[in-house]
Amino acid sequence: MVTGIIHFVIEGTVVANSNFYKDTTGNILNEIWKEYAKADSRYATRDAFIVQMEGVTAFIWGPICFAIVYGILYRKAWRFTAMLLVSLGQLYGDVLYYLTCFHIGVEKHTRPEPLYFWGYFVGANAIWIIVPITCIIYCARHVNAAVAATGKVKSH
């Protein structure tokens, strides 16, 4: 649920509002992105990769996360497939996020201060690598166990 809210609400805001960095109203969502843009200037410059990646994250992965919560609560068999799909998508998006920045030069878009570089750029984004890998392992174990169990069933 937290992932869905982060993706749909917080990240959806940066995609939907192209002028978040000019906002002077004190809107908390815009303030979050202004602060984060200090760690990665591609957010403030509306970098094409960032906007598209955040769009997929917000409007595809976000709503699927809400469906996953439903699937978990009601023990739906498809929950593992959905969780695996979202986790692979998040992992892929974050790997591309880092690689595109390293390709053009990290120093061009990040600040060297520890809070911005290590806290925001590395730390906050590492969550979207660690959690999806953990979910992928969790789903793979359940799917593999289910497939193994079907091999033990005798057909009549």
C-alpha cells in the first residue's frame, strides 16, 4: 500500500505538474520534489527519461500495487504474478535511472553533499532495488513451491 501511495500520489505529482519547482504555495508534494531535485537536477529540468520513467511508475505500477494489496488480503493466486511484475518493473526502472545518470556523468546532475548524494540519490533510490529483489525472491519461492506441488499430484 505504501509503495502504491508513493508511486501514484507522490511520483504522479511530479509527472502531472511540469512546474512543481516554480510553486510558491508550499504544496507539500511539490516541496518534496523540490528537495529531491537538489539531489538529481533531472527532475527540475524535466528530463525526458525521468518524466517517462516516473509516469510508468506512477500510473502503471502504482495502481497495480493497490491491486496487489487486495490480492494479498483475499489470498488471490495472481498476487504473486502481479507482485513479480511490479517488482521487475521497479527494479528495471531503478537500474535504468542509475545507469542513465552514470552514462552522462553523475556529477552533472547530482550534488556532492552527503545528504543529497548518499541520502537521497543513493539511499532513497536503493530502496527500489532492495525491496523489489526481496519481493522477487519471495514470489519465486511461492511460485516454485506451487509448481513443485503440482508435480506431486497424481492424475486419474
